[in-house]
Amino acid sequence: MNYEGPGGKDLLSLIHSAKESGQPIIWDGAVGTQLIARGLTGKAPEFWNLERPDVISQIHADYLAAGAQVVQTNTFGGNRYKLETSGLENRLEDVNSKAAELARSVCPDQCFVAGDIGPTGRMLVPSGDLSADDAEDAFAQQAGALLKGGVDLFSIETMFDLDELKAALRGVRRVSDLPVVAHMTFQKTRRGFFTIMGVSPEAAVKGMEDAGADVVGSNCTIGMADMVELIREMNLVAGKPLIAQANAGEPELKGGDTIYHDTPENFAAFARALFEAGASAIGSCCGTTPEFTRAIKSKFPS
């Protein structure tokens, strides 16, 4: 099956041909970091989809102007469990569909809008009290609202529990057959890379692929040097294309603020190594800006 976005572009074909063309697909970077820089305090980021749509649209436009081919909606916490914590649970459809519409409104025909789906913030049984079925229902509800807003694909990200990621994939597949990109987030330990639930890269890749993800990989937590090592390890067992979105280095808490010290130039210095390690799609995560996207793009002149 071909999945075509605006302008007849086939995103999965582009990703699958990245190695042959020598051009990775460029994802966007941090949205939350940009919102904080623009004055968001004390509210969930999703509030601004409704209250400050101009800001959300401009963030997407800035990433696209910097060379991103895919932008992710401002809906990382857009499932009902996360929205309950900020009093937005009754606005779930509005929050998600509006986010997709805002990204769509500034996205050129040759680029793509990914409906962003993050964790519920709850632990699944037996570690917690959220059932896999209830999680799946919540993810299906969010995916349906994003679909209504006009997304081209879904991006499930920053997952550390493989069972929750699988619930998210099942939820998305209940409402759509659009492409799904799945990321898990890892820490580097003395024994190697693992999620905080103890999932290894090999188990993560196998689990994501078996669950039906079209593209698999990792985002958040680690910087570029470690991400190169992690993607190289994932590439040994991956049957699907890989995506990588690293943080801008290790975060430091200073005066209540989270500071990231990596510069766009230092970050992008690893971009070609990341591509050669196996990443067919490259973006960035916490602490990054459109300048990081521009620096990554500069490493792959067309």
C-alpha cells in the first residue's frame, strides 16, 4: 500500500530510498523548548493550540523554513489521561484536531504532518493500575481527533514501556492505516542501552516491528554521540527503516530551569555518522531549535 501525503509524495518511499539517495528525511525538533522560549509557563503545552494558535503555527513554520520535511503536532500530552491533569480532558478533540490543522496550514505540499502521540503518564498493570485496553482506547481517541485535523502519519514517541507502545499502535490502527513511526527512549548504562523498564534495543526493535510500526527508532534522553551508538546497535536487528531524534546533550538543572548545552554545530557534527549508522530519518528532541534542524540539513546538501 502506498501512503501519499499532500502533493502526491509518498513518505514511506522517501524513507526507504534514503540510503540510495544519500538524503535522510529531516524531522523537526523540540516544540516544548520553543513554547517555553516564547513565554509558556504554568500550563500544559496543548493549551496554546487553542489560546495561542499563532505561536504554534509559527514554530512549525520556523522548522519547515529550516529544512524539516516532517513536523510533529503539539499533542505530546494530548491523550485523555494527560489532559485530565491540566483540566483539558473535555477539549480533547478540539486540542488535537486544532493542532493538526495548525501544522497543516503552514506545511508545503512536499512536506508532512505527523500526529504526535506520547505516553499516558500512567503505568500499565501490573506495575500500575491502567489496563492495556483502556490505554488503547485513549490512544485510539486521540488518533481519531488528529486524523480529523488532517495528519499524514502518526509519531508515537518517548515510550519506555513496550506494552504501552504496543497499545498505542493498536489504538492508532483501530482508526487509521496511515504510516506509524514508533520511538522508544533509552538510557545508557554500564550494561548498555535500556529503557527505564529494562527494554533492550533488540527487544524494542522486534516489539515495535511485530506490532506493525512502519519506521522504528529512538528519541529523547540521550545526546547525539550516544544516539549514533544506539542506532548502530538497533540497525543490526532492524527490518524497518530507523529514525533518531537526540536531545541537545545532557540536561542540567540550574535555578529551576533545565539547560541544554549542545550547540547546533556540535549536534549536527554527528549527523552523517548517524545516517551511516542506519538512521534514514533524523530529527532532534529536547533543548533543540530550528537552528539545529538547519545545521543537520547542511550536512546533506542536495
